[in-house]
Amino acid sequence: MDFRLSEDEQLFVESVREFLAKELSPHWITMDEQHRIPTEIIHKLGEQGLFAIPVPEEYGGQGGNMLLTTLAVEEVAYADPAVATAVFTLLNNAWPFILYKYGNEEVKQEILPKVGSGQGFFGIASTEPHGGSDVAGTRTRAVKDGDLYRITGEKIYISGVRESMEQLSLGSWFTITRTGTPESRHRGISAFAFIGNKDGKVPEGFRYSILNTVGRHGISTGMLEFNDVEIHKKYLIGEENKGFYLAMQGFSIARIFVSAANIGAARWALEQAIEYARNRRMFDDRPITSFQGVSFPLAELAVKIESAKLLVYKAAQIADRIFIEQEPGLRPHDLNFYAAASKIASVETSKEAFETLMKTMGAYSYTKEAHVYRGLLGVLSYLVGAEGAQNIMRYIVAREIIGREYVK
Ligand SMILES: Cc1cc2nc3c(=O)[nH]c(=O)nc-3n(C[C@H](O)[C@H](O)[C@H](O)COP(=O)(O)OP(=O)(O)OC[C@H]3O[C@@H](n4cnc5c(N)ncnc54)[C@H](O)[C@@H]3O)c2cc1C
């Protein structure tokens, strides 16, 4: 076992860190205040090669892998601990990879180079108003009509809506729809690459709106409404009625990157807490770090961050063995435990990191000037559900360790 990053991986981290320190960190507070990642910053992130990292270069990707993506997303979240930019980045890596792997050639060429260069977005639109956890219960319908499908339904809490529809030249999502009977559950779901905006052109019958969220304001969260929207059959990803399985693969990969985002934000919070505590002096001019009540929670947090980080990196390496190296004998399913376990550990650690930071800072952390609340609200999005509720992660882990037939 070798826990070291290779020299190339270390160089990659250093170059990404240096770039983000200059181009992203100085703007994270303004982005959260102004509810927008400026389009120029998105373009620059694309030019730096931070999108479509695991997608081969012939499709406009970076020809990298899942571990490099994980390392990149961690750094992005460290530079913008409100995690808006990390969300944009991780979606634009996980879902383009699924399109690359299972999509139609023409559609891949239409979407992926735009995403890789920072001119486009390809996210995930699965959640519906009746409940995001029940993906197999998807109600949005796609009805076949010759070479077309007609889509009707609603998706909610979708990331990247304003960016897709108003900021970039291409806005698109991996979306899932019911093509089988309502009783068919996960066996009657098909996946599509849906383009909501191409150079300002919006499909007839499609509408979007932006929700008023409490945090991670840099990236928008919105609703997509489909009213008999026509989509050509070439946009079907994989086979009809097999979309659920592709969505699950995408979720597993995305959860690794989500976990990396939470590690990056947690690292930022720990560093802020240490810095503050070293300089806060009282009781005969002692730094508060001299009290174990302050230093021990920081020590415990450092241990949790390191443990969670190792789990996340391990998950990324397994994803590489499955999806990039295509090691015989390994299946996408083998990632389930590690991806879900990573999300449990990292999200709960990042929440604790912000709690520890706030307790260490005391009342100052409760003022808007401290900006700590921006990070806390960002990571809370993952605690309440984004990219799968924590209970669902526990369900996946339980099913993997106990056996599918024992965990219903
Ligand atoms: C900021 C933000 C951005 C998001 N971005 C996207 C996006 O880009 N694309 C997208 O498709 N979705 C997105 N989501 C939605 C996200 O995927 C859902 O929040 C998630 O799937 C949970 O669904 P829900 O919120 O409807 O909660 P529900 O499914 O209604 O669940 C509510 C509660 O019940 C629990 N629960 C439900 N079923 C079970 C069960 N079987 N066992 C135990 N507990 C259960 C859950 O753990 C949760 O605590 C986003 C969410 C947020 C907050």
C-alpha cells in the first residue's frame, strides 16, 4: 500500500492550488454576496483544465482520471469554502464522464468540448417534487414519437440553472424520465442528455425558474419544467429503460467529488480555527490554544479530516480501477460502498469543522463580517440532501455490508 501521491499528482495539486489562490480565493466572498460565479471565472477554470478531467482529450476533456478530479475539487472548495465553485466543478466532471461513456457520438461532440473549455455546463437533473430519495419513483415521462421523445414533468433543486440558461453558451443536464409503466420502478427509466440552452436557443415547452436558497449562493439552484418538450432520440444515453443504472454510476462518481469538496471546505475551516486560536489571548495573555478545551477539538477534527480524506482518495482510486483502467472483475457496483461511505464521513466532518471553527472563534463567528456562515451554509447543502441524503448513504452502506436481501 502506498499512501503517497505520485510526483505528477503532487505537481498537479500545486499548480491547481497556485492558480486558485490567484483566480478564485480573492473572489469567493463577493461571489456568495452577489449570487454569481462571474462567467470570466468559469471560463478561466475551463482554460486551466478543471472541467471534464476524466474525459479523453478527443472529446475536449483533459484525459485525466477520478483521483486527479478529486484532488482538483478539494482545492476548489478550499479556495471557495462556500462550495459553489466546487459544486459547479464536480458536476462538470462527473456527469460529462457518464455522457462520454454511454452517450451517442454526435451528442458527445456537441456537448463535451463546450463543457471542457468552460463554455458549457452538463449537470444532473433527477430530483422531482415528490421526493429526491426515491429515484426509482421518477414521474417525468418521455413518450416515444418516431425519432423523437416528448418529455413532460418537473425537476426541482437542480444546480446550475442560471449558469446554464443565462451565463454560458450551452446549458445541459443528464436527466432521467419514465419510459416504462409507473409500476416498472427502476426498470422503466431512461436517461437523456437534455440541452436547455444552446447559443440562446431554448426548446419549446421548456421553462426554468430559480429558487431562493439560503446558502452556496455562487451557484444557482432551480426548477426545470417540461411541457411536451421534443427531444431527438440521439439524446438518449445508453439503452431505453436502462437509465437508472447509469444514474447510479453517475451518483457514485459524483459522491466522491462531493466528498472531496467537503474535505476542502473542512481543511479551510480547521486552518481558520487554528489561526484565530493562536492569536486570541486572554487569562494572563495566554493564547486560547493553551486550553485543552480549545486545542483538543482541533486535534480531533484534524484526525477526522485525515481519515475521511483517505477514504475519499481510496474511493477515487477504486473508481479509476473500474472506469478508467477497466480492471477485469471489477464492476461499477463495487464503488457503491466507498462512494456512500465517503459522503457520510466527509459531509459530517465538514459540518463538524464549521461548528468547531465557530466555537473556537466565539461570538465573532456569528457576525456576517467573519463570513464563516457562508461556509457552514454551503456544506449544510450536502447534509440536507444534495447528491443523496445521508440516510440514503447509510442505506447503501448497510445494503452492501449486510446484503441486499436483508435491507429493504
Ligand atoms: C442545494 C441543493 C442542490 C441540489 N442540486 C441537485 C441537482 O443538481 N440535481 C438533482 O437532481 N438534485 C439536486 N438536489 C436535490 C437532492 O438530490 C435531494 O435533496 C436529495 O436527493 C434528497 O431528496 P429530497 O430533498 O427531496 O428529500 P426526501 O427524499 O424527501 O427525503 C427527506 C428525508 O427523508 C429521508 N428519507 C427518505 N427516504 C428514506 C428512506 N428510504 N430511509 C430513510 N430515510 C429516508 C431522507 O434522508 C431525508 O432526511 C439538490 C439539493 C440541494 C439542497
